Amino acid sequence: MNNKTISKFLSLILRHAPETINLQLDKNGWADVDELLSKAAQHKQPFTAEELEEVVETNDKQRFAFNADHTKIRASQGHSVDINLDLLPQQPPEFLFHGTVARFLDGIKKEGLQKMSRQHLHLSHDRETAVKVGSRRGSPVILNIRSGQMHRDGFLFYLSDNGVWLTDNVPSKYID
Ligand code: HQG
């Protein structure tokens, strides 16, 4: 397997479907490295510890991370499986942005922004990124979130390793 194939395989196993090779992730998303190597080989996807080290080190988006002694590995974000990344709460900027589309605005006005099927609600630090997120669904509508005020009011914010701001929900009174 070349580096790209290994990286794609790791995304599948560590973010979405560890059961494909009968692997268990712990509650924080970590997999045992020896178990990953042996189960991948059993399922005809063999790669060595050295190749794994190289993929983690050279990955363009730094998608994966080892623990301190390199006995465990996990994806840094992007999970569909229910794990807790254990990120520490951070102070957000005064304003964050959320890109959505007009057909969701009634619901958002009524219930605020909800995380829907994901583990967190995703917010962007700049308008440009929010425009890209909203454009996935049609003509983008950009909402300004008063994240500084939310933080002062006790709401928790987290910053993913790839720069996405995460929170649980945004009540409509904080949306401009
Ligand atoms: C909307 C991609 C009605 C919300 C992107 C959004 C992002 C409501 C949709 C990441 C609502 C949920 C996340 C309410 C929220 N009533 N609609 N009360 N509250 N909504 O995909 O933010 O490629 O779960 O506005 O780049 O669009 O996957 O969230 O439109 O960072 O890595 O419900 O996904 O990254 O949709 O996208 P999503 P999102 P990846």
C-alpha cells in the first residue's frame, strides 16, 4: 500500500468504520497500534509500523496523531462514530460565522442553531469559510454569531486541530 492508500484506509477505520477490521476504538477514539497493524494485515491491508509513522508525519492535513509513546493512534477530527475527542474549552473570538441556506432559517429562528446529526455544531472563524460550508447546500446565508457574549454567558467552545470552532448549540438571541 502506498501512503495515500494507507491514509484513506486509516480515515475509514479511525473515523467511520473500525468494525470493518474488527477493531475497537476507546471512548476518546484511540486504537492500539499493534492491534491496528495485525488486524489490517489479517484483512489483506498490510503495512508496517515504519510506514504508519511516515503517513502520520507527512499527512497533508495532519489527519492522524499518536499518543506520547506511539502505542496508540487516532484521527484528529472528522469522525462519524460517537467518540469524545476530549478537547479543552477555549475562548472564542468575539464573532464567529455559520454558513447555512434560507430554507433552514425558520427552524434556526425557532430553535437556534443545533448540532443536528453531528457531535458538535460547526462554526467558522471567517466569513469565507462559512460561505464554502453554506454553498454545499445552495445559495449561502451567513449568520454572525456573538460567540464572545456566549462565552461570557458560560457557553463552552472548542477548537478542532484543523481550525473548526465547535460548540453544542447557539440560542437564537446570539445570532445576528
Ligand atoms: C442546519 C463539512 C434547521 C445547519 C463542512 C446546517 C463543515 C438547522 C445543517 C461541517 C438548525 C446541518 C459541518 C435548526 C442547524 N433548524 N436547520 N434549528 N440548526 N441547522 O452538515 O455546519 O467535509 O451537520 O445550518 O465544511 O453544514 O464533513 O453541518 O446547514 O465544517 O469535514 O442544519 O461539514 O466538513 O448540517 O457542516 P451539517 P454544517 P467535512
